[in-house]
Amino acid sequence: AAGRPAPACVLGIDLGTTSVKAALLIGAEQGQVVAESCSRETQAYTSSLEAGPQGMEQNVQRIIKALNECLAALPQQQLQKVSHIGISGQMHGIVFWKRDKGCKWTEGGTGPAFEPEEVSHLVTWQDGRCSPNFLSSLPLPQSHISLATGFGCATVYWYLKKRPDFLKSYDAAGTIQDYVVAMLCDLKKPLMSVQNAASWGYFNSRSKSWNTDILKKSGFPLHLLPEVGDPGNTAGRTICAWHGIPKGAKVGIALGDFQCSVYSCLTERTDAVLNISTSAQLTVSMPPGFQPPETPDPSSAVAYFPYFSGDYLAVAASLNGGNVLATFVDMVAQWTEELGLQVEESAIYTKIITAALAQNDSKLSVHPTIFGERHIPEQLASVTSIAASDLSLGHVTRALCRGIVENLSSMLPVQCLVETGVRRILGSGSALARNEVLRQEVEKIFPFPVVYGKDVDAAVGAAMVM
């Protein structure tokens, strides 16, 4: 996008794990500014008939309903000025649809909108149906990213081996954001960015191509693989005046939510981004020209994500962030209930943070990986160095917060950040914003200035790319 004049009005959309967000960016003297934004919870989780409790699926109708509600809430006169649309969404996941029957367009109060028609559930990145045994039975990918459960290609293999009839009903697939782009532009074959393709597995980022030879030999349905293009390129134009957005507005190839979140706040190569929300990530830009290794190191905690303009991000993506604190609060709530008392979870959260602020340190050592990690899925949490003097709620909460930050810094050590030229950390994410103890521990562990309040926003990032 560098070098092009910024469009007058851009719509950015992010189709997240729990909510859909839309942001309108308009040109101003100081660059693009957010004029309006809106978000709606999707409440899309649904049970998986095929995979049972291991499955993690979302209802696409509910996601698109939330998207339509978001757009209907934005000012019509602004939407009528939109010339470009940037879309990002949750990576790794996969949704299947019938090419000519993916959606139907209907007339609504704010103009035409589409509703999903012959579309499967979205199998999300959190899906656990592919066990380590199942994954080890699959052919080895030619990719720099290790294959994991929840990755699109792994899910296709699961259906191929366990429910082959399911795949016969569909002739197109993509991430949820690829689906939306395909419907808006009436693409006969879905188009996917390098970012999303890399997140599916069996994709070579150097040659920007699928591992078709490897996949073909094992009977993989190659017709389900989308075409691949560079992030920042245009996928097509809107075929209808969508919620008042003019017909013919340019739509970008769908992007990864992670890359767009980073893009929304990362201005200097010497900045690292530390995000702690449900999960946690520590990210740094690799130097220009960097190429990831040909094959992944399954035991490495750092993954290299394709970014923009051929660059890569080094990412320590932990599965353990604010969700660990939420589980701890839930445990305390259950204990108090079992003791015959009733305390609201929100009140518990406030009290444990206050208690931890009164304790500067704790001898307790908490390894907080209750959700495992992708590079060591079998490792669970542990607590060591338990002394009778450090058993208060304040001590335990302090140690838990320190453990979350230490876990991230063990995945991408300070030494690596120094070697990459990091001079500052941008702190973001809901857990970091509302938890002063976490912020204190970040400042103790990382020897760089930390700047907070640089909120990462994938919808804004998706619009900025356009």
C-alpha cells in the first residue's frame, strides 16, 4: 500500500473468534483517522456433530448476522462514500461452501445484504479433532510452519479419512474472511492471501504455492484449495450496493487478523508488540530479506508469519494469557460457592488484583500453561517453591501474573529481542489493559521502555492496508 494515495473512505472489517468489528477510516491532515466503529458479539459457537467434544465450530449464519448488524449501525452517509474494503479474520480455520449457492442476496433496511446459503459450519483454529497420532499419520508438509490441529488442511484430511461424504457436498473452501470476500465479489474460485494460506499448512511461503504434489499423492481434494495472492492486492469489486456501500467498491484479498492487529500499531521496526488478551503474543519484525527455514523445528516456540511486502514477523504465540487468569477466577468462584458463599466473578477479579498489588514479590513459581502450548502440547501447568508464607491470594495472583509473562519471555527470550534491534515494547490487549499487576511484571522482565494504550485493532489494520 506504500506510495499510493490513501482512499477517501475505507471500511475495515475483522471477523474475530468472539465478535465482528467494523471501522470506517477517513482521510485527514494527519493521515487516516477512525471516523466510526462498531462491534457485535457473534455468539456463534455451536456443537460439532462429527467431532464431538473435541470439535470447535461456529455457525456462519450467526457470524454474518453480526456483520450485517455492525454495518447497519454505521452512518449511511459515510458508507455511501466507501471506495475500498479491507477484511481480516481468524486464521487457520476453514469453512466449506457450494460455489453457485454460497449465499443469497436480499433487500434490507440499509440496502442489499447477503445471507449464507449452502455453507458448512466454520471449523475454528481452536478445533481439537486432529490428535497428535492423527497428525503424525499425515504426509510431511513442505512448509516452514508445523502442522497443528485446527489448521484448514489438517481439518480437510480429517474429513477425508473420517467423514468423506461430508466433502462431497461442497466445491469451495476458505477461511471465514475468504468466504465473505468471495461472496461480495462473486468469485468463482476463492482467493486467499499468503498470510491465510500459510496458516492452513501445506503451503510453501517462499514459492507462494501449495504442496500440490504431496497433497495429490495422498488423495487430498485439490479443488478445495483457493488461489493465492499477495496481501494488499485487490480481490475484486462488490457486485451489489452492500448496505449502501456503492456497487463496484474495491475489496482487498482477505488478511490474517494477527498481521492486521500488528499493522494497526507497529510503526517502527525497532518496536516489539506484546499483546495479552485471551491468549498472548510477543512479536517482532524480522529484518528485510529474512527468509524462514525450509522446514519447521517442531520444538521451537517461535513461528514466522508472512507479513506485508514480503516481510516476516517472528511470533511467540502462547495459548496461555488472560484465559489463565479467567480460569483462576473461575476456580476461586467455585471454591467460594462450595463453601456456601456467593461472590460475583467480576468482584473476585478486582479483589485478587488489589491483593496482588499489595505484594511486591512472591517466592511461588507458577508455570501457567494449563492450555498446553503448540510446541509442547502435553505440558500442563505446575506450581513449585510453595512456602507457607506465600499462600495468600495476593502472593498467588502475583506469581500467576509473573508466570504468564515469564512463559512468553521463555518462548522469545530478551536476548533474541536485543539481537533483532528491539528498543521499545508496545503493550496491548484487554488483559494487560485491566491488570496493573501484569503490567508491573512486564516492566520487571523486559529491559525496554513499555508503551501502553497502543490498542491493536485488526479492523483498523485491514482498512489501513487498503
